[in-house]
Amino acid sequence: MDKKQFHKLLKRYGQGKATAVEIAMIDQWYELLEDDNVPDPTPEELSAVENRLWQKIQSQTSPAFNSTIHQKTRLSIFYLWAKRAAVAAIFVGIISIIVFNFQPKSLQKNTFSDYANSQLQRTVNVSKTPLQIRLQDGSNVTLQPNASLSYPFHFSNEKREVYLEGEAFFDVSKNPNQPFFVYCKNLVTHVIGTSFTIKPVAGKNEIEVSVRSGRVEVLENTAIVPADVNKKSNGVVLMPNQKVLYNGVTRQFEASIVDAPLLLVAAGSQSLTPVSFSFEETPLSVVLKSLEEVYGIEIIAEKESLYNCPFTGDITGLELYAKLDIINKVLNTTYEIKGIKILIKGKGCE
């Protein structure tokens, strides 16, 4: 790190935008000045303090010193947080954005050879609106407020790995030879090319993964959570309009249908030609099949005789559950979501 980057890091710190690791590192540097009683500084004094700190760091940049600082930073990060307010006053008004390289906790716990010694850049969305990030491979990530994404400047040739904290929507560039992995708490989401959302559930030890297009494999991260030898599988495979809720306490995966299923054509999976759902005395079996094809969701009838019931109506342009509501009203039936399927219930027609 040169002096310009150092200056920008102090500005980030003074604005309250520094990460916990950055804060701990700067606090460690400040301790080198051995000056705990710093008055409110003038601009000139600010510059003098910064110069003193830079010279002190430069004078102690031996490998042994850096090793000590690094180890101490990792061990005392929460203790040093308490000093932030006092030290930050020194750097108020200094600003800009820097690219800060580090290894996230999830990476430290894993043993991925490709990134064992690499450094990642971290983007934090401190705004109140979604933030768009375009990765080196052409993939796009929509980062929700208060979420962060850690990723390399360049992916390895074998695989693409990113680390998420908070909620984000991913539109992954397809490359079968370079699978894409998203690490979020205890979960690993594995894709080749698709679009999906990862969302930790507020106030609970749960994570929800929902798929818009393509296919996604959601697994426990065995580098953090030991594999359960009593389970045949520690994950699920999701298709479009499916989601899974993972409970970090019970370690259970509960798959179901997303809250608002989208037409597969809207997700770019099929033709963009508008789909008509206008029926005239059409057997329910044909109606349900047309819905299955465009939503990718299996819809079955409780009784065989229900498939013979004729339906007349135009349900074009309505979302899936609104379509089902009208069908149920006309045929005097009901529907129930059973995992990743929809069950139609009623008396049936002869």
C-alpha cells in the first residue's frame, strides 16, 4: 500500500465506512503514536498526525512486525472497536473510496486451493437502494442495502467463487467449464449459469434461496458445518420458481414454490412470444398442462375425475395464483401448495 492508498483508507475510516478489519488495522497503527490524548485537530494538525502515522508504519514494516500486527488485528478486533470513536475524530472530513483487499471469515475457514493465498475486493451497499455489480466474467449481482459481496478481480480458470453477506440477486453468466459458487454463512449455492436470489431471514438462523431461471444446487458448506453421516443428502436441487429455506439450527432444507411464480418466458428461459390463457370448454387436464409448461411447476389433481372438468375463461395476464383462484371459482375446487407441487382438490366431473 502506498501513501495515496493510506490517505484514502484514513478518509474511509473517518467517514465511518471502514470495515471491522480496516478499523482494527487503523487502530493498531494509531497505537504506534503512543498518544491517547489527542485534542480536536486543526487541518494542519490532521496532516501532521497522518504524516507521523505514515512514517511510523514505514519504519516498522519488517516481516516480523507485519506478522505481529496481522495476528493482533485478528485476535483483538472487537476490543479495538471501542477505540474507534476517539480515533475517528482525528480523521473527520477526509474521504474517498478505496479498494481494500482481504480474506473474509468464510474463506479463512475453507480450504479452497484457488484462493488460499488470494485477496478479494469487498463491496458494501451502504445506500438505501439496490446496488448493481458487474463481475469480471460478465455476471451481474444486485446487492440489497446493508449487504456486502467479496469477490476476486479475476476468477480462476476452474471455478468462480464469491462470498455474500446479506441479500442479493445473481444473474450468472453461463460457463459449464467454470461453475459459479456463492458462499453465504453455512450454505454453498452452486450454479453453472442461471438467475437466483439468496436472502438471510431477518432475526432467524435461516437462509432462503429462490430460483428464477436455470438450475441451482444448494448445499451445506462442509468446510464450516461437518457433514452428517446419517443424511443421504445435505442439500437440494432447485428449478425455476422453486425456493428452499435452510435452517442453520436443525440443518433442515424445506423446498417449496416461490411466493410469486414468474412465467419462464419472462425469465428468458423460453420464447418471448406472449402466452395466451384463454380457454373455451377446455378440460382441466389441458389447462393445468399449459400452466405447468410456462411456470415449470407440477400441478396435479387429487382425483382423476377432476381432469375432465371443463373450464371456460380468459386468465391471460394474471399471476399464477390469481389464475388458480379463478379456475377454482369456476369449477368449485380449491388448491393447496404441497412442497414444490400444487394440488387441486374437489369433487370432480364425470
